[in-house]
Amino acid sequence: MQPIFITGIGTGIGKTLVSAVVTEALGGHYWKPVQAGFDEGTDAGWVGERIGAKRVFPELYRLRLPASPHIAAREEGIEISTDRIAAALPEVRPLVVEGAGGLLVPLNDRQFVVDLIKRLDATVILVSRNYLGSINHSLLTAEVCRMHGLRVAGWIFNDQYLHYEQEIVRWSGIPHLGSIPFGKIPGVEFVAEQAGKMGPALRRALGITQ
């Protein structure tokens, strides 16, 4: 089974919450190889508090500056290497890998998140948060997936604004896997509840029979 890569239509759209839900639903493990900014905690720490720290692998790049990864790395005199990330990929499956920002976020001066997905030969789950403008951002993201020949399992929608998930699904041609309602405190119980609801659809989409 290939790793499952969680990416989305931008920053702050709920990839970490979706990553926790997907990991819990599949009984898998979580890894975010590149963390940029951690003064308010890390995404790995957030996920670990909700599904158990033993199921979370430490970051390969832990960068202090909350900025685009290529800038944060440059500030520390290093360069992010997709080859190094691929070599460090945990062998456990199911493995959920959370990306940084969206598909065209730069990792270094030459490569973007989309290049990392291809290097890992990962199956993609796209996250879209419902807000004014997200139709455009969602369809642009779907177009980049097509341009690069990515293997996409489907959409997971987060938050509530207006009900246009099915239009994004129809226009993009990418299946709907689930919707996560807005929760003020998405804690352990919330993640477990959403995982239970989404599990069957996720397993079918990913071809998991056990």
C-alpha cells in the first residue's frame, strides 16, 4: 500500500484535522516531514494528542520560522531534500503524510510539494475548506493534480459556509470522501467520531479490505 498524502487548497484549511481523522479511521500512523514554525506547537504534537503519540513519527525538518518551507530552511542554512524525505519515509502502513500548505508550496529553489508527492509515489487526499473563493482554489488544485498525473483518492471538505461540495466534486471529477462539520474544540472524541463516520468510504476509496 502506498503512503497517503494529505494536501489541500491552501494554508489553514484543516489538513491537520483531516490527517488526524484519516489516520484514526484507518488505524494508521502519521508523519509530517516538514514543519515550519512551532512557537505555538507542532502539527505532529496536535495530532498525537488526539490519536496517541505512539502513532506519530517525528518531523524530519523542524524549522523555527513560520514561513514557506524553502524560506524557513534558508534562514537556518539548510535545504530541504525530497530524496532525503523519501529515504526517511517510515515503512509502516497505512501511513498518512501531511504536506505543508498546498501543492505549489516551494520546498527548495527547484521543487514543490507536488514534486514530493510524486517522489513518494503517494495517493493523494485533497482537503477543501468551505469559504468564499474556495471553489476557484479547489478547482485550480484539481487541475494541478491532473497536470502532474497524481493519483487522487478524493475530497474531504472541512468547515461550513455554503453547500457547494457536490459542485466541486462534479466540476473536478474527483470523488467525495466525507465532510467534517465545524467544531470549536476538535478533541479526541470529535476526531474519533468523524473517523468512525468516514472510515468505510476511505477504505473503499483506498482499496483497503481489512
